[in-house]
Amino acid sequence: MRTLCLPGRPGTPLMRLLVIEDNRNMVANLFDYFEARGHTLDAAPDGVTGLHLATTQHYDALILDWMMPRMDGPEVLRRLREQHQSELPVIMLTARDELPDKIAGFRAGADDYLTKPFALPELEVRIEALLARAHGRRRGKLLQVADLRLDLATLEATRAGQVLHLYPACRKLLEVLMQASPAAVTRQRLEQSLWGDDPPDGDMLRSHIYELRRSVDGPFAQKLIHTLPRLGYRLAQLDAADAPGAGDCSDV
């Protein structure tokens, strides 16, 4: 796996992309092109490794090859969509240009389909279009866990009808935790959501989690934010017997 981050073009939102492709020359070309525009990329040489990265790390979009060792692109997509319920925007790259192949790719869960050979600027524009559509779907979406709600359109968070006043960093952490609920979220993923690949010195994440707990759990008997030692955190409504360290403010 390779991760790089360079300054981006002024006014251009930076993207974090996952490339699942076994052709080293293709991967090198993608890295050279997108690095020069300031984006961050990870690469996986096979479907199994790629699926693991796609489901344990945060990415804005996935560039997925069709034919790969260990697990092909359509199977990666099916597992991503069906088993992991992921809405990650995916563009599939393949030399297959027949209509049945394209239909199979879309039915597996691809958002877009680009046949090889292709121009890198076209790939970039297609990814930007995918992200714009994904952002549009995100508007108006309401996240809810128990009596806790987060409106992604207004960015208003409430619990039991009470408005929660959150700093932007805490609101972002809340969004990530609620989207993953009831699953756990690792410290690495939470730090990535706030600072990308350049987290600040010191344990700033712990401070933000403390502030988030004060707002979300402080006034309420039922605690929703739970520490999982040596792993991370999860946000869920758990029975007392199922919540080890429920309400625990210790670090992980």
C-alpha cells in the first residue's frame, strides 16, 4: 500500500482515492497524475486486499479494475454493497467494452464504467461527477441512533429533541460514528476523517471525543458512545450487559 499527499490546486477539493488494480504501470500512471493534483491515493494489487482497505479505511471514491487475482472487481463490488452496505462511489476500469459486460458491472454496484484505454483527465472528471452526485444524495439525509439525530443537510444534531451545540470537529466525528453504527470505528479512521494523513501532535482525538461525550451523553442516563480498548469507539444503544466500559472516558 502506498499513501501520498501533496498540495492541491487552489479551489479544488482534495480527494482520497483507493485504486484496486494489479497492473503496476497503470497504478503508477494513476499515482503520477492524481498526486500532481494534490490528491491522496492508496493502492491494492488484488481484490481481497482492496476489499479490506475499502471497508476499514475512509475513501472518497474507488477506482476498481475488473480482472484481478484472488477476487475480481464485480465480486469486490457485490461484497462491498451487499455485505458491508457501502455507498462508496465506484468507477470500474476494464478492457471489456461489450454491452453485457457493462450491464454486469452496473448490476454488481458500479456507479460508472470506463473502458481501457482511457484519458486520465476523463477519469478525473468522471470521479468528480460521482462525488457531486454522492454529495447531492447526502443532502437531506437524516442519521439516527436511538434518540440521537443528525441532519446532514442542516448539520443540526439533537438528542431527545434537545439541540446539541457541537464544534465542527465533534460534529464530523459524530457523523462518522453514526454512519458506522453499531459497528466500531478505529482511532485511525476517526483521525483520518479529521486530519487526513497528517494528524496533529498529541492526542487531540481523545480531547474531541471527550467534548463529544459531554454533549451527547453528559445530560442523559443512557450512554451511546462506548470505548473499545485498543481499537476505537462505537456509537450504539446497548444493554448494560453488552456495553463493556459503557460511558468509559478512558483512552484506547
